[in-house]
Amino acid sequence: MHIIAVSNNKGGVGKTTSTVNIAAALQLLDRKVMIIDMDHQSQSTYHLGINPGKITKSMYDVLKGDISYRDIIIDRNGLALLPANSDLKGLEFLPIPAKEFLLRDALADLNGYDYVLIDCPPSLGVLTLNALTFSNEIFVPLQVQFLPFHGMYNLFEAVEMVKKRLNKNIEISGIIGTMYNAKRTINREVIDETKKRLPGKLFDTLIRENVALQEAPSWGQTIFEYKPDSNGAVDYMELTREILHRYHDDV
């Protein structure tokens, strides 16, 4: 079971878009997939057409230990979702020791899935630390601009801390270039610099700028449901095939 945290401490880089659409592509390719929404803004939950305000039990209740994760699984056309709502922000203030291990402990018996993707909040707080402690690896969506590129190194430093203290097996295994426009010099320069400084980390498939990717969440749909013939759908399917190839899972 591949447990992948999709994380970047900067917002607006395509983190939730990547989580949802990679998961959807994996499901279309006959893999059994779960999304865990660990963002108190409930972005993945919204993206899949579920109103967090109408959810009475969420990941917050699971992390507190009040219920099992099985009690909140939503089957979204074969894609499993552990939803979030705004209650998650209260985790920071709970007087519980070793809060970084709550997710790992709550999902200790999770099985039956080929891929688990965790949508992290755009910060390096306790929710993200829980995701990194539970995961095998990290995918980092990177908007191919100058400031996001340099801001990404804050995450790299946090991961080194997690490796030393919480999860020695965690690795940043892939960087996903998002919002790419080949006509922009800065986009091409950031891609070249990423390949030079972090060899082997950047996926070859780049996610092009695509209006449909921005519109799909407002309809509560994945890109494959909303516009399956769009560049966004083509790119995320190609990226997912590349991911499977890295895992030798493309047979």
C-alpha cells in the first residue's frame, strides 16, 4: 500500500487538484484508492461534491479517537474519501500528548487499498506532521514560478526534521510541476533549475494551465468527469501513468 502525502506549505499551487485528480486517474486505471482530507478547509471534500457543513462526523472525530475511520468513509463512485470539516482546526488545541502520531494510530489497521493520498493543509502544523508521520512518501506540487520554487525548501527542511524524529522512512519522491505554460520563460527556467538542483525528483509530465481544472471543483467533479477531453485530464492521466511506472505498477 503506497501512502502518499501531497504537501506544500504554500497555498494555491495545485495541491488539492493534484490529490483528487491523481486519485481519480488511479481509480480509472482499476486501482483501489482512498483520499484522506487532512485540511481543515476541506478542499478535497468540496472538490468531490460533498458539503463539509453537512458532515456530522469527520477526520477530527477519528483523530480524537471517538470513532473508527470506517464510520466516516464516503464511497464516491468507487473512490473512498475520509472527509474533513472545519472542526479539524481544533486539533491544534486538544490537550493530547504526541499529537503527531494520531493519524498513524487511528489508521493502524487500514488495508485493502493500493494507494492512499493525503491532502495536507498549506502549512507545516500538526495536521501536516500527522500526514508525514503516517506516509511512506511525499508528492510536492510546485507552481512553476520563482517564489514557490524557493519556498519549497521550507518543506524540505521540515521533512528532514520528521525523518530524524518521527518517521525515518519518509521521502520526497516526486515533484509535480503545475500551472505550466511553455511560452513563459520563467516557467521553463524553474523547470530547468528544479531538474538541476533536485535530479530525478521532478515528474516528466507537467500539468499545463487549464481553465477546466479550475472549474471542475465548483461542480464537485474530478477533471475526468467534468471535461475528460481537456488538457487537464490528459495531463493528469499521463502523470498518473508515470507514477505507476515508477512503482513498476504499470502492467
